[in-house]
Amino acid sequence: MTTEPVADRQVDQPESSRPRQPGFAGELFLGRVRTDLLALPGGDPRRLDPVEERFLSRLRAFCEKDVDSAEIESTDRIPDHIIEKLKDLGALSIKIPRQYGGQGLSSRCYHRALMLTSTTHPALSELLAAHQAIGLAQPLILFGTDAQRREFLPRCVREISAFALTEADIGNDPFRMHTTAVYDPASDSYLLDGVKTWVTNGVIADLLVIVAVVAPSDRDAGGMTTFIVEADSPGVTVEHRNSFLGLRGLENGCIRLHRVAVPAGNRIGEVGAGLEVALAAQDTGRLSLPAVSAAAAKWSLSVARRWSTARVQWDRPIGELDAVAGKLAFIAATAFALEAMVEVTGRLAEQGDSDTRLDAELAKLFATEKVCMVADELVQIRGGRGYERADSAIARGEKGIPVEQLLRDVRVGRIFDGSSEALRDFLAQDLLALHRASDTRTAEPSGSQRPSADSVDGALSTHLAFVERISGRLAHQLALVADEPHTERERQRFLGRVVDIGAELYAMSTSCVYATALDGAGDTTTALADAFCHQARLRIEELLDRLDDNTDDKDRDVAGRVMRGHCAWLEEGVVDPSTDGSWIAETRHGPAKGPNLRRAVPPTSRTREAARAPEGEAL
């Protein structure tokens, strides 16, 4: 249960301004296993407020009865009537406070909604997440003025938003940004010029959040700054709709801005605070990917269980064969761990008492890496049928199970919202900074902060003891590196392994806490947590060994030889099917040269007016 009436949530002060205690992840890397920070309230931790349960029930009925996922996959498009129905259900405003016409529901309810929509078709969850996790609503709630919130949050109830940060030459380095915003004092507005790439929802957005560079002036120091832009403004052109390996139906595009006039009142935050706005919105929305990863793992478990029972080889269901049983156990244990991570971390983030930024980054890194392994194992269990498209299986007279689609769709998680490599690097830098700022970084955990045997099921207490022991080793390793000058870039892989070990420890901790809270569900929860922890411990032991025994130096030498062209002879004897063209497209400022590919979803009588739900009930 939530601790306050979810239908009455209000926006008070921005989350970024609230004083908060360190999160579990930060403490973990300092050698302090604070299971007290993960504590769940009494009762079933899966239970939501009745208002939220009713919303999810309506959303599930819609997904099951009205959405044709095969149509979305084949046409590479979400039909207009599906988008309109999502608006009618209030799916675009789950977390928008009721005072602005939204539903005002919890983050945990939002994550459950993403699980339902992503397993219906992932393009639906990406539409909702891009709008609510990093779209306009979140930056406004965190950094917007009262006037901006009153004007734009009601519009976000039914109008779609998109966040435009990335450019062709940016990747994970936003300081390569070329989009500019020039202030015009005569009109008290900015003129924006530039090209943004890979803008999710950009093709169908009504409202855009644009990050652009303001030049230094007498008024301010300039820097990256965030603006609210009407998608139908003169000079805004959707030049290209992108197509990807998976996520068919994703309305992701390239947007050109040519002398787009934006009122100064549409600037979010101060000049130069654009990166802070972007990162804060990203941090609060980072649990979206763990949620859809958990959903994919749960669906994989369902398919693997039913198939392993139905498929018989050598007079036995294949699930009874040891080789397949190992895969089933991995999928089940990982699905449990991902659900635990989302539920526990989501509740922590919702409460807002502790800084869960590192927790969310660890969850994103761990979940997106592990779900790719789950999807790959599911394809292997299904064999040739796992590699076959669902429509082909249907044509042969069999059940259409989109396993190969799952493999394509989940792969982007390791790239979206910060690639795994970048996240490991960012986490490592933050952890080293944490150690350098801490005067207790080499101290032993105090007794009050040691895992309590009463905090988890007795059978799992040994796993928390393992977490504590390895946490101390990680803290020692980080302390040693923190004392070395300028070593972060030279030891990226070493620090990456430290981060991966911490992610495993984090997942073990949340699994133990979650299993204990679910003890009323029977001993299966303990068995799942125990299995996951044993699997994680083996992975951790291997990573620990590789901290000292690895091929990093040799790999750097070979990579240097490759970069210098010394291995070009090895590339001979093959045909390169790539086309001619630039590796990175030039994106010069200027007017659009082609048609505007923006797809405006047909308006309804409620467009731009967020109808309030009856008092005490969600939309």
C-alpha cells in the first residue's frame, strides 16, 4: 500500500532540492550494507492502491482486447485509434499530479503499466515512457516554474511530448552539441538552430523539450539550456523517421530546427542548466527500462515453462533434461531478481528520502544486460521455433510466439538511456568521487549497519553475509584507485568489473529483502532468491578473479595495432555490403530541404484540455 492517498498527490518542491540521505548503492560501495534502507512495509509489497488497481485492470483489458500487436509489428506503426485510447485511459498522465488534470498515481503503478504495455508491444511502452519518464512533464515537475506547470502540465495529459538531446556527433558526450539558441532582447525570445537525431516520439510529438547551447553574454555565462518548443512551430521539421533492428512502431525521428522562435518564458531552468535538467529527468525515469526488462523476463519464463512441458524428446519433457533445466532455473531466478529490483528500488525512489540515483543506474545496467541473456536462452530453448518469426509459425499451423522479436526488441536496452559502457564509466567516476569525499571510506561497517539476521528469511542470511564481505572488498579496491591520480580512463575495464560486481550485490540484496516480504507466498520465493543468489555469487567470484587476472594490457596492445591498421590484412577475402557515405552525417544549420514527416495524431474534442476525473477517482 502507498503511504498517502495516491489520488491527492501534489507537486511541492522539486525532488532535486530535498535533502536526502545516501542511497543503498552509494553505501554499498563504501563497504556499508544498509539493508535498513531497503526495508519494505508490512503486508504484500505487490499490493497497490485500489484506484491504481482499477486503472491497471482497465489498461490490461484494453491491451488484451483492442491492441493488435501483430499489426503494429507488420506495419511499423501504432494506429491512431490506439494512441487516442491510451489518452482516454489516462496512460499518458499516470504520474502527472491531479491538480494539473493527471492521474497522480505512484511510480510503482507506472512501472506496472509499462510491464503490461511492453509485453503487448514494446512500441507502446516506449511511447508512454518517452513521454512521462524523460518527456516534458518530468523536467517541469523538477525544474519548471509555477506558471510553466499550470500552462503545460495539463496539456501533457493528452498531448505527446519528446525530449531532444542527442545529435549525430554526441553519443554519450553532450559537450559535442551543435544546436544553438541565440537570445533576442527585442522580442525576449531565443532563436534555435540545429538538428536532433533519434528523438523518440519526435515524429508524433505535440511538445518538444530541446537542449541547445546559449553563447556567453553580459547577461549570463551561457551553456547548455533547455527549452519548451511547440512541435508545429515554423522552422520545426521532422526530416526522417528512423527504423531499427527492433522496436517496430517506434516513432523516432530526426528533427531540424531552423530559426525557431521560442519565448524566454519557455526556458526550463536557468541558462546553462540544461545538462542538469536532462540528467535529473533521466535519473528519475531510469527505472522504466528495468521495468520493461523485468516484464520481458517474466514473459520469457511463461513461454519457457509451457514449452518445456509440451516439448517431448527422448520420451521426456525437455524441461526434465539437465541442460534445459539449467536454462529454466536461470530465467526464473533472473525474472524474480528483476522484479525485486524494480519493486524495491521503485518504492525507494517514490519515497524520496534517500538519493537513489546510483541505485537506478545500477538497476538499469543490470536489468538490460541480464534480460538480453534471458532472451537468448529462451531462443535456445525454443530451438528452430525460437529463430522463426511468429507469422511464419502461424502459417504452418502452430502457435505464434514472438521470441525472435523479443531478442531484437530487448537488445536496445544496453544502448538506450546511456550505454552499458558509458554507465559503468559514469558510475565508476561517481563512486571514486564518493570515496574521495568520504573520510570513512576504509572504515569497517558499524554494527548498526550490518545486515540483520531478522531482516531476511533465515535461509537467505548467508547471502547477505556474502554481500557484506564482498562490499568491503569493493570499498577497499575503490579506495586504492581513488588515491591514484588520473587513473579512471586507464582502468575503465577494471572499474567496470567493480561496478558489475556491485550490481550483482545490489540485485542479491533486493532479492533477499523482496523474498522475505513475500514469505506469505510460500517457500518458492525463498527458493527463487536462493537460486539467484547462488548464481550471482558464481558470477561475482569470476569477476573478482578477473580484477587481477585479465588480458586488459594485451587487449589494449592489440586494439592499438588494429587502430593503426596493422591488422588490415585480416580483413581481406570478404565482401563489404555497406553503402558509400559518411560514417557520421553532417548536420549543418539551415532550412529543411524536404517535406515535414511529422505525423499529427487526429485531434479529439479533448485535445489541449485535460478533463478532470470525478473527485477521488482517476481518469
